[in-house]
Amino acid sequence: MRWIKAAGRFLFVLGLVLTGCVSSTGPVDEDGGGRGPLTLATAGDLTGYLGTVLAGWNRTHPGERVTLVQLPDSADETHAQMVTDLRGGDRSRFDVLNIDVTWTAEFAAAGWIRPLDCSRFPLRSFLRPVVDTATYDGRLYAVPYVTNAGLLLYRKDILDKEGVSPPRTWAELERDAKTIAPKYGLEGYAGQFLPYEGLTVNAAEAVYSAGGTILGDEGDRVTVNSAAAREGIGFLARGVREGWIPKSALSYKEEESKQAFQDGRLLFLRNWSYAYAVASAPGSPVAGKIGAVRLPGPDGPGTSVLGGSDLAVNTHARHPDSAARLIAYLTSEAVQRQVLTLGALPPVRADLYEDPDLVRKFPYLPTLRASVLTAVPRPKSPRYDQVSLVVQALVHDAMTGNVTPEAAVGRLARELAAISH
């Protein structure tokens, strides 16, 4: 459990999961029974499923109708618009916010979102690690809504032809990317290596898989200056230097990397579960030819970073009781099923990952469940946006050969210390 940031927070989260509630002090999500209309702010709904979900709420709660406010698809732009609105205090337009899991600490530390009474939400029904994404400073500030974890997609047809199992370790991944991929005219391995949030995720996964961490104590302590961090970042840099990670991958985000794999140009790809679903769809050049396993690590399966989003209540929400009721609805079993079947998004309810009908339709669910159960959040910090910018810039420098992995880790430790203080 080397990745647990502090024993106290672990016990708190474990208590949440096992008991469903921890008593809290200070303001909670009620102000004397505020019920009425709400606005829900979210990044762009690419599949259009939220309209159907909210229509169900509005039919049964006519006095608490929800208006959906869709912000840009880009996480950075959505974050900027939410922050601008929240800084307006009681003039804010948003009541409930669908926030990236990395924003919870920032929004809570700034006083923009309310602590929540965990007894109102089905936390015991969630996959265990997702609750930690919604806590800050030992309290629940949001409720997990969608989760995700990185998977290693691979060309099953090719590995079967070679009589090789999918890689469990970095050494096996390197070997197959070097020796098997060229035989079939393919590149070896890619992830999301453009300097943006995706590279922070890939770098954190490499560091975590090697047994290291980046920050501790809710961002107050820098822990990245370690042999594990040097090993993890060195793994990525070595791949580019030796050619089994193509230089073109240094410009990949999620969609570009998915397209390279879907077009049949890659043997291995690290991506989210959506990439498996899209690459398996009818008409895809690799449909029926791919598989998915947990990310590899130095000595066996590695550690993924948790993705997804949490639902939070604005401190100045007009009707905080209705806001809490809406969140309970959106995390109910029936709606979480729609999150998967209509939205193609991984739900937070654990039982859905073992539903036979869903597993037949989404065969990657058991692997995704195993990945989520061993996944950890990105570094928690009230200044996460600055943390991410530093990580992605320095790891990209190491991958392009501008600095050594050792130098990149040393500088990363110094710059993160400056941010933390």
C-alpha cells in the first residue's frame, strides 16, 4: 500500500466504504430544507445521454427541475469557466457541478463546494478506490459519478499468431514492442505523450507502478525524488530513445493515440476503456482483433491512475437539499446503468461490473474493474493545475532527450516544492 498518502486518510476512506457514513462537523449540504430548481454544469456531453437521464428526474420531480449547462469539451476550458463562475460567490449560476476527479481538492480548499453528509449517498455500493477522489482533508466534498482506469490494449490476433501472452511486465512489453511489432510493420507502444494532462496521467502511472509517489499530505509534501520515480520516467524516456515508442507518440492525446491503434499502426496502446469500445465497433479495421489487460509494471501488473468525475454542490447553491437528492439519483443503480449503456462511460457502482448482460455487451468490464480496484488518484493538491503543468513539461523533456530522467526528477522535486510552499 505504498501509494496511500497517509494512514489517517486511508482509514477515513475505508470507514466511508464500510459504513457508508462518517459524522462531520461544520456546514453540510442542507440549509434548512432548500428544495427547488437546479442547474447542473458539466463538460460537453459527447454522447447526448444526459438529456435522457435528466428527463427522468424532471418527470418525477417537477418542483426540482434541472437545467443542464454544457461547458466546452476541453477539460481546461471547462475548469476555467467553472472557476470564473464560482468566484462570483452567491451570483454563481451553477448549483451542481460535474467536476474532474482532480479538481475536488482545489474546489474544496477554495471554499467553492460544500462538505457533504455521506449518509445520503450509496458509498458502500461503489468501487472502493473511487471514494478517495471525492475527499479532501478527511471529509467528503463530492460524490463519485463516473470512474475510469487506464488499460493496455493489444493486437490479440498478432500475439496469438506468435504464441505470446499479453505483457504483464515492462520487460515483456519492451521485448514484444521491439521484436514482434516490426515483423508486422507496426510501431511498438504508445500512450498520451503530448505535454498536456494526459502526459501527467501516463507519468504518474509509471511512477506509481514502480512503487513511487509524487506528492503526499494533500499536496503539502513532495515525495517524487525517489529511485522509483527515476525508474518510471526512465522507462518512458528509454522507449523513445530505443524506438519502441515512436517519436510520433510525443504528439498524441487520447484521440490521436486511439486512432493510430484503430488504424492498425500500433501493437500496444495505453488508453481509457472508450478506446477499446470504439476500436471494437463494426467497421473498425481492428474489430475482433484486440484485447485489453491491466497496465504492466516492473515486476507484474502496474498501477493505473483513476479517471472520471465527481458531483459536487456549490457552496452558494440555491437549493442544496435538492442538489443532494439529485446526486443520489444520479448515483442510483438504474441511472448508473444508463451511464454505461447510453453514455459509454464506466460507472462507479461495483455490481454493474459483474452483471452478465453488461459483460456480454462490454467484455472489457472485468479487466476495467480490476484496474479500478488497484488504481490511485492523481496527486492531490489545491494547486493541481500548476502541479500538472510542471510534471508534463519535465517528463516531456526527459522523453525528448533534452534532459536525463535523473535530472528531470530532481528538477521536478524542486519545482513542486516551490508550488507547495
